[in-house]
Amino acid sequence: MGKPRCRRATAADLEAIVALLADDVLGSSRETSSPVVDECYRDAFTEIDADPNQFLCVVEQGPYIVGTLQLTFIPGLSRGGTKRGQIEAVRIARDRRGGGLGEAMFAWAISECRARGCSLVQLTTDRDRPGAHRFYGLLGFVPTHIGYKLKI
């Protein structure tokens, strides 16, 4: 199949990205996946793509998009004014899970965060994803905080 390659997503990748987001127990109830990408996803992509602190990544293996994640580079005053890298919306194609693709994606993402001057890489994950919790722990992530969300 070939070595996976991480790259910046383009608008042409949206259908594959949304399909990855929707192919998930939690995502299937909150994403809309169809061959015609809803305008809400196109608008969000345009905003992400225009922001220099955002990197929407797709992972290609051969001719297929098999993974995605979004990196956000967050400037801040705490920790001596260093940046944080935030990793969100991590998905791997169902038929590619368990084969090392996740490790490769995270190695790439952490390297990108380092290159952008981040001193910390953080992520959030739904409490109903115990497999993801184990995976992140194996990568060296430590659950140091409790996160809260407020739907508005």
C-alpha cells in the first residue's frame, strides 16, 4: 500500500474527511456524510484554511485518504509565553486501524508542533472512547486535566 504521507488538506479532500468523521460511533450521530458536501463543511474548511494557526491534515496511503486530524497552534502567555499544539478530530479509516497509522500521524503532528515552537501538545477525547484513551497513553500523553464543554 505504501508509506503514509501527511499533508495539508484541500477543498477537494472534504468528502473524504467528512466521511472519516462520520464513520464512528459518536460521529455518525453528529456528522452528515454524503457525496455532496454540505455547505457548513465548506464554510468551516474555508475558515480553517485561511487561519495560519490551523492545519487540517489528511493522511494519504496510496491513492486513498486514510486519516485526518486538525492541528491548532495556540499562542499564550502562560508557561513563559510559549505556544501549545492542540490536536483534534483524529480519525483513521476503519479498515486501517491497528496497523501503526495512528502512531505515524501523531509522530508527524508532534514534529509539526515542535517546528512551530510549541512547548506542549494537548488533546481532548470523548470519555466514551476508552480505546483512544489507551492509545494516547501509549504515546506518552498523560490525563492531567479535566475538560468541560458548554453547548451554546
